[in-house]
Amino acid sequence: MSLNISPSNSSQQVLNLTISKNHEFSSKLSFAIIAEFNISISLWTSKTFKPSSQNMKSIDEKTIFNLLVNFIQAILHYGSNKNSPFIRFPNFESISNFSNLFNISFFTLLFLVCIYEAPREIRSLCVSTLKDHLTCSQSTKASNSLMKLLGSNLHEQWMRSMNLAITNWIGEIEAHYNMFRTPCPLFSYAFSNFGLWKVQLYCPIMSMDVENAKGQYSASEKLQFSLKYHQLESVLQFNYEVLIKEKWVEIMVNIDNIR
């Protein structure tokens, strides 16, 4: 079974998500991202799963849930920490927006796979299309929900995997285009509790614009190379108080912590 996942503006069917039975154990399924480029090239393959249903047209919820976990593990594996993390989620039924979380995880994995694994001839179009999809408002909301669900440690690893991939992508493009403007905006994740606002920011150093520099980038080449593979990680924490007046609402905000 195969599903076309190519960009809509592509004239060819270059990317497919395939579902196939395991050769050794016919009761088990595996998922793969395949590039149809001259020959079929496997870019990523999932773990094998044993669904409760033998119907290839219907995949049970448990298999879909396990596939989501596999997506997340694969994304984190693209970061600097190669150890397989332990991922613990609430019960499947308690996740109200599961489909959105599944989609954002899949498209994020596809984004990383295209950067690292796709043939150069199709990489640029696929990555550019996925970048636009991942930065739209609907995807941003889904990302925020997923980050809250993952917890602080795993979402930091997630963002490091993403930012490392973006850094490598930008570096590849800049090698061919000197006047290149970085394509990926800052990713922010925020939540609010009573009396507290907390905003967490992530951004690859390489995608940040220089506002003021003395001379022509006087830093040494070694320092510049080192900074390219760093990312900004910042936490802004504010205390706030809301006072309801007769004709207006007064909000007082104080900076609690910046790091």
C-alpha cells in the first residue's frame, strides 16, 4: 500500500509513504518513506508493528499510537544525543487533538529525512514546501501542544534536532548562494499559569540576522564555525497581576527571570 506525499507543485510523484508486510513475519507491518527517483530509494523505515487487525486498509489505534512514538524517537535520533529516549504519553483516548500531533510529528520527521537523506535533485523543493507547512499557524499550534505533552527534557532534544537540521540545510544553500536570507523563523513555546507567564525561545544561531557588527565580521574563522552549530535557547519569565477597575482592566507585569 502506497500513499503519495509529494509536494502539490511537483510534476512528479517523488515521495511515497508505503505500508508493507514484513517478509519474515507476515503478521507484522512496517512503514517507509520512499523516494521515486530513477530507482526507488528508501529514505526512512519504521520499526515493525503487529496490528490487531489483518486488514491492510484499516490500521488500529494502538499501531497508530506506536507509530507516533516511533516518529518522535526518529526525530530525536537526528540530534546530538543518539540514545533512544523513553517516551511516556497519556492514554490514547485522553489526547483530544491526537490527529494534529500525529501530523506534526510525521511532517517534522519528513522535513528532517528530506534534509539528510533525500537526493539533491528533489531535496530543495521538498524541504521548502515542508518548511512552509511547518511554520503555518495550524502547525505552530500543534507543535505547542506536542511540546507540552513531551515535557521539558524531550522538547529541548526535539528543538536541538530541528535546529541542527536547519543549520545544515542553511549551510548547504549558502555554499551555493552568497546572498541568502535565512528561511526559518524563531520557534517559541509559551504557557501561562495564575500569576506567571513563561516563554521559551529556540533558534539556530545561523538563522539569526546580524543587527550591528563592527568591521567585516572580525571574529576568527574558528569562532564563526563554532557559533554556526549553536542554537539560542532562552527562557523569559514574567510575574503578572490583573486588577479590574470600574472602567478598565489594569495589568501589571514584572520581569521575574531571563536566562
